[in-house]
Amino acid sequence: MKTNAFRSWVVTALLTITAAGTAVGCSGDPDGSDSTREPTGAASSPLISMDAVCDGSLREEAAAALQQISGTDKFQPGPDTSQSMKQLVGVLVADLKESSRKPERMLCSVSPQGSDPSARALWITFQWYKDTPPTGGKRTHSTYNTTRFAIGDAASYDDGASLFFSCPSASGQDSQGLGLIATAGTTGLDAEPRAQKREAQVRILHSASVALAKELGCFKQSGLPETLGELTPLPVK
């Protein structure tokens, strides 16, 4: 956009003047795309309302959980590129046709409005997995470093969480053991104590996973409940 390009040029020129005492021209991308990676939330960053975060996949309990750990209901683009749920489904379906190891695919990356995206951000990814993890069967207890829940073999840490759900029919045929690992990162979103944050992370990840399973047409096979209700951590051993 011309306006963004001009602003990028002005900012670059001013910084150059400050550092060297003379303007040497524009070093930013001509389309102004560098502005999405600025270390602090720029005033021009588009506002993302809570109901639009992660393409609207965070339902009421998940949205409340995100507000709980971030301390806000207003967000901006995070440090990574987000995509719509339908775009993500298209990429994941295409991945199934590849024989190589399936990569992680980003759904969304958001940061509290006005904050530094590199220091405070939520991101959610999905990756195909064959044979229900973890190897050797599901874990049956929590540890000090990992809080586990019975839902989707969910594991929650200080700054992230993961869970697994089955999706055997996504390839167009019943492929036993096929599923997706959902992963969330919550760097710097520490408005709640450890125990509450770990539970909130699972609620956020569960909601996005339910939305994806429905888009892929495998929700009934996923093993995921529609809603979570009360979450009880597995005991520590």
C-alpha cells in the first residue's frame, strides 16, 4: 500500500538520521510489509476483536480463557502469519497426499493490542500424526513440569499446551490411527497463576481443535467433547 510504504520510508529515514546524522534513504520493503514484524505494537496495527481471534474458532469458554491469561479482549497480528480455517483445511488435506513427514501448519498468531509480539503472543498449529501418541500409550499422571488432562491426552506447560485428536476419514478413506496434534504457545501471557494458565491453555486449544475437526468432517471420530465443562488435572506422580 502506498501509504504504508511512505510511512515505512519516513521511519527508516528518521532512524538513519538519528544513528548517523544523515538520511541515506529507505531500507524497508516497498510494500510496507516490514511493519507487521515491528518489535512493538504499532498504532496502525489492525485491531482483532476476541470473536475474530483464530478465525472465530475460540468459543465462549475458550475466549474467556484467553482473556483470562492475556488480560485483554483486543489483539493485533502476532509474529507469524495467520490463515483462515478453510485455508488451513486446504493445506492439511494437501499434506495428506505427500509421502514425506507432515509439517506443522499455523492457524493463527495474535498478540495483545499495543504489546511486543515477540514477547507476548498466542499461536496455534496443527500437524498430522499417524498412530495415537505418545508411543507406549497415553500418560496417566501429571508431573511438576507437565499438567495432563484426560481430554485428548492433553498436556499443558508453563507457556504452551498440546493435545491429540483422531481424524481417520480426512484422507477420503478410513485410515486407522490418523490424527492431528494441536499445539499452542502462550509466550508472555501470564495474567493468571500457573495452574489456572495451564487449564486455560487446554480450553483454548480444545476449542480450535473442535472447529478444525468439524471442518475436516471428522468431529464424530475425533474423541473430542463439544464442550469441556470442569477440567480436572490428572494426579501428580
